[in-house]
Amino acid sequence: MDFSSKLLENAVNEVAQLPGIGKRTALRLVLHILRQPKEQTQTLTSALQIMRNEIKFCISCNNISDEELCEICISAKRNKEIVCVVEDVRDVMAIENTGSFKGIYHVLGGKISPMDGIGPHDLNIEPLVNKVKEGFVKELIFALSSTMEGDTTNFYVYKQIQDCEIAVSTIARGISVGDELEYADEITLGRSILNRIPFESSLKL
């Protein structure tokens, strides 16, 4: 791809680093920005800089937040004794869109994947285990993607807390095996939360 401007080429190369964005799409986006009033571009860049510099991760659940505790964790309407374990913040958003879950979340920040060099200590697992052992949780719901990595992560966490007096469940397999949670439709995901099954039962499937 030939560019008449080095500045344009640099901008396209940076945008093309975003996930799912190829060079052609990046070029379209950059040219669109170039056609907009400078004030609009400045508003966009300012919003991105403020987000990057000021956004926080909830000290309780690791969800993205504007404050130390996210809105879900501080809400009096949420059942703090039911914790839904998810891979990342996109899964929190997906489940929240269903309107079916009234507990709180715990964001692990990924899945155990030895092939990618990701082990248990690279994830936000220890704070979750401590929370369970301290008696703050009555039910843990595993809502990780139904992949080998997701199942491995579920099992690892389960082994850490299996001696605790706590109900452990997993979302029903309305989510196809191998599917990522964020791509599930809201009705299927909502039903999977409501019709969750004991985790021990999922080990026998």
C-alpha cells in the first residue's frame, strides 16, 4: 500500500494494530478522521487519553471502574454472596445485558493457558480464593468460555475451594462448547445463568 504522506502512513500503521482492524480498514478510519473538523478529532484523542490515564480496576472484583469500587460492587441491590467468575470485562458486559444476574462478579483477567505461558499466578485467582475462604461468598458461578482453557481454569479454582462450605455452579451448556461468552446472544446467555448446574455435575459430562 503506497502512501503520499508519511504522517498518514504512521497513523494507519498505529490504527491497524487494533484487534480486528486491517490496513484497509485502518486507512478508511484515518481518512474519515482527517475529513472531520479538528475539534472533533481533539475531542476523540482527549477522551482516549483521559480514559487511559484515569480509568481504574475495581479493588474488589477487578472490573473496569471510574472509582476504586465499581458501581456493581457498591450497589445495594446486588447480592454480594453470589459471585460470578468471568474471564474479562467483556463478559461482565455480556451478562449484564441479559438482566438475569443480580449478584456480583470476579474478573480473572484471562484463562490458564500453558501454551500461551499463562499460569494460575498470572491471573486474579488468589483474591477470589481468599474471599471464599473468609466466608463472604455463599455461591460461586463459573461463567468462563466452554473451551479447554476455560474448563482448566474452572477446575483449578474449584480445587482451591473444594473444602469450603460453598455452592459451586457453572452456567448451563446452552453456550456451545468452544464458544466465547461475549459472542453469545442475550437470551441464551441469560438462560444459561438462570439454569446453572452444580459444578460437580459438569465434571461428569
